[in-house]
Amino acid sequence: MDQTKGSKYKYNSGCWSSFLTRFRMRTRSSSTQSEGNFLPGQGGSSEGGGGGGGGRGGWLNGKFQKLFRRPGGQDSGNNTGNIPGNNTGKIPGNNTGNIPGNNTSTDSPLLPSSPERPPSPEILQFDQILEQNRFSEASQQLIEREERLFGENPEAEGLQGHEEEVNSLAADYEALERLIVQTLKQSLSLNTGEVSTEALTSAVKAVYQEDEQDQLWKQRDGTPPGWRASGWRELHDKTVTRLIKDHMRNPSPPPADQVQQSSVEAHVCSMGRQLLADLQLVVGEVKTCYPTDVNICDFYARMFHQNISARLKKIADFGLEEKDCTFLLRWVNEYYPGLLQKPELAGDISIEPLGKLLSEELLKPLEEQYLSIKQTELMTYIRCVLEREEQKWKDGEEPKMEDGYYDSPVAYDIIQFIHGMVTLAEKVVGDLHKARSITSKLDTLMKSFKLFQDEVVKKNQSNGKAFIKANLGSVQQFTNVLQKNGHLFQEDVRIKCLSVLSDMKESAHTYLLSSVHVALKPHYGKLGTSDWLNKPEFERLLVSIQTQSEELQGSKESCHQELMCQFHQEVTVEYVKRLLKGRVKLKDKNQQDKACTTVKDDAESLHELFVKMGSKEDWLKEILTTIAEVLKLQELPAIQMQVASLGIAFPDLSNKHVAALLKLKTNISSADRKTVKETLSDALRETSGAGSRTFFSKVQVK
């Protein structure tokens, strides 16, 4: 329009000025109600409903369309309204209206009709977005409004004349924060419908958007306004932490059919049920509302862990009775870790970083209380088992026969009790090394078991042999457990118990075999004599051995086999001892050959008999065979080699044994005997006897 001076134009200029004043007021007023378009010429939000063309240009364009309407009521062609990207109003490139750069003249009222356009989408107000729980969109809109106000001037104090816009933005931020916190507080109620996954997802997204805006303020080195709720991530974490605290304070009640429990058990079990239900919800649904790179499941697990830990600490500090002490320890060391290791949780929750629910400082007195009680229970039980068995013996009863042998419940009952108690203790205290301390006094009780057996041997009652045979089974069972399940016992205790058991087995064998050797003594007396060289004497010994062995029946098969091995060894010892007494003199080669043949035949006969009775001691035959060879050999070097070989196999072979053996051969000189003994000494020094058997130490010679 030509700006010519004149009264007409002065009047029009006044109207124009008044019009623009009203326009600015209208625009500023509208900005407090719209979704972010409170600055002149500002475009719409990038997130739906963000502000469109509701600013000065859009409103002015609409007014001008009414002023310069085409005949017939048609608009001048601009129907875009508040659509983002509209090129109307004062936006550069706009080709309509009375705005600089407009190529459409207002002096040409007859313009071509513009084509009909589709209706504009509904532009939602900020409050409407919040009502629909579209928090991320609301957050984005507020961030854009914040940027328009503070983007070019990051100092909050530098905004003069925008107090109304700032106050509106602060109020909207407060409303957003309140609703996001409310939604986060309902995170563990997704399965009840109190909040939707869409709402929680949008709230989480808004938190991360606002956190990014916090970082932007830091990068600008600006001072954010005091009303801006910085620290949105911290707000999220605190809100979730309070939510978890509330859930653990008021956990789900126990089932109606719950077995009677103490108040401690009931409360801890309720927390456990609530924990499992909440973590299943977190893994199943809450996780989907967060970005994939956020370990939200670990965060929830950590917060639950810390809260439960604090509650259990208060319980532990209170002082607990035995039942509650046991339960609390087991819940901490077994039930709680097992809960986190459930298949539906294990893939999303890292257990190891959580650590234990209670510190070692708190656990130690509870563990000591529990282990002390269990040790007392174990010792008391073992004493009762032994006393019960001893009372049966005193009353003249015999042990129960089972499958043809005497059986004692002593070992079975005690072993089962020890195994069960140590296994349970390991679960309760979470440490096998600590758990097995309850067996630290087992060696003392094992000595009590030995004292009972010694009493049986000493009294030698009519039921004594039956009890000793039964005890052999118990000794074997105890030995097997100590050797194969050594983890149940402290090492020093295990070694002491094995030593006691070895003494008990030896004592039992001696007791059972002593009467047999008494019966065989007359036959032993014929060995190594002139009569011995005649077959009938040794054959009578074999018959007597077989007869007496029947008295040894009645122990468990494996125990009977050990007894037969011992019997076999003792008969062989007796045989060599009688031979080395030197009551027969082998003057020439013929006599020596005959003696060699006799010893070899006897060795074979003894071996066959004892193998038939269950012995596995094949090596005893080799001793007699080697002795027979020494009796036969005539050349000194050959004798030296044979004796050295025997000494290497049995390092307890002494010069006394060699001298007694060589004295049977009257045709060997004392010098040769000395040479042979020196050869033995040299052989023993070179081998040191490691890992070899012992035999000759049981053969006493003068």
C-alpha cells in the first residue's frame, strides 16, 4: 500500500496501529493456552499436537482472508490453518496475504479458486496430551518451548518480558513430573490394569528425553531455571526405590493353608513371594517399556536386594531362637539364591554382583549359634546309638541276622545322620568348610565305639563273637565313608577316626582268630621238623584249618573276606616262623631239594585252600616259593640274588631272618652267610623299601 501522507491515511494508520496492538495481545494470550506456540512466527512441534500455526502469522492470515474475501464468500486460497509446514503468515516463502514477498495483489480481487483441501488434523492441547498419557510427546513439546525461550539465551535471568510464558512452562513441567512419578509408582501394577505398558513406555521415554535436556544445559554452561526438575534419572530411580520399599513393607499375605510358622518365617516368606511375583512382572512386562540397552531388570533386582537386606539385618539384630536362626540362614544362603536362579529370571538378572543378603559380620554369630546346636545334636545322637547297642550286649542279646551274617545298625544310623546333618548345614550356612565343623568331635566318639568293643573282647560273653562280627561291618562302613566321602569331615578328624577304626579291625580279627590258632597250635608244632617233611602232618593241618574256619562265619561277606586274608597271612607267618626255628638240619643237596619241594607243595596247598575260603592274598605263596628256592640253591651268587630279590619285595626282611634261613643249610659256611647278609643290606639301602609290603616283621626269630 502506498504510504502517502493525508488525513485519510492518518486515520487508516491509527486503525492499523490499534489493530496490531490487539493482535499482539491476542497472540500472547493464545500462547499461554496453546501447545508451545507462544513466540511470534514460531512453527509447530515435531511431535503431534506440538503447536502448528497458531502464532501471529496464522491468526493474521485468517483475519486478512475475511477482509479480502472473494465474491461469493470464497477465501483467497489459504486453507492451511495450523498445519505444520504451512507457508502462510510471516514465514519466509509465504505467497499469500499482505506480507512482504507476497506475489498476490490485494488490488486484484478476482483470483482463481484454489482446490479444496482435506480437513486439518485436530491439534491437541498440552492438557489433552497428558490426559491421554502421551508423556513423551508432552515432554518433547515442553523441551521445544523451553528451547524457544532459553535456546539463544541460556541464562534464566535474562528473559525479560516473557514471565507469562515462563510461568506457563513451569506449571506444565510440574504437571508432567507429577504424572510421570504417578505412572512409575504403578510400574509393578501392569498386570492389574492400573497402568498400561504404553503409558509406562511413554513415561520412561520422557524421563530419558528430559535427562538428555539436562545434559544439554550442562554443555551450554548455563544455569537452568530453578523450577526445572533436573535429575530426571535420579527421580526415576528414587521413585522405583520407594515403590519397592512399599511392596516389601506390605508384602502379599501368606496362603490360608500355610503350615504353622513363626512370625519371622511368615514375614520373610511373604517377602519372598512378593519378590518373586514382582521380578517375574519386571522380566515379563516392565522390561519391554525400557530401551534394550538399559539393564532395568538388574536395577530392580539390586533395589529389592538392598531393601530385603536392610529388613533382614533388623531381624538378625533382634536375636533369634534356634528355629528362626536356622530358617534365616537357610533363606539367605539357599532359598533366596534359588529364587533368583529360576529359569524365568536367570537370563535377565545378574546374581553374582548382588552378593549376600547379610554381611559376614552379621552371619558369623548366627552361624556359630546354628553349628554349635547341630554339633551337640550330632554328638548326643551318636552317644545314644552306641549306648543302645551296648545295652543289647549287656542284656545278652545277639545282633540281628541278615542274609546269613550279623548286622549292626550302628554305622548305618550314624553315617546317615552325619551325612544328612552336614549336607543340611552346608545349605544353611552356605559353606561346606564351615558345615563339617559339626563333626570335629567325631574322633572322640569313635574312641567310645572302640572302648565298647574292647569291653566286649575283655568280657568274652557268649554273645561276644556275634557282636564283634557285627562290629566288623560297622567298622568297614565307617572306613569307606571316611575314605570316599572325606569332604564331610575335617582332615585331622578324618585321619584320627581312620586310625581308631584300623585298630578296631585288627582287634576284632585278633579276637576271632585267637581261638582258631589255639586249636591249630598242635599242628603248627610239627612244622619245620623231620615229621613235617612227611606229607600227612601238613595235610592234617589243612583239614583243621578248614574245620576251624567254619567258626569264623557270620560276618558280612566283604568283612569275612578280609578276615580270611588275615587268617591266611597269620598261618603263613606261623609256617615261616616254625621253619626258621631250625629244628631240622638239611645236610646235603638231596635233603635240601626235598625241603624245597615240600615248601613249594605246602605253599600251593595253602593257597588253594585259602582262596577257596575267600582270601585274595596271592603274594603269600610267593614268599614260601622264594624261601624254597633259597633252600635248593647251591651256588653262592645264586643264593645272593634270591635273598636280595626277597629283601627288595619285603624290606622288613632282616639279617636275622636270612641267618636263620641259611642255618638250615649246614653245608654253607659262616663266611658265605655273612656275604649273603651284606648283599641284603646293600639291596635294602638302594631301594629304601618305599611302597612295599611287610611280612617278616611279624616273624619273630632269636
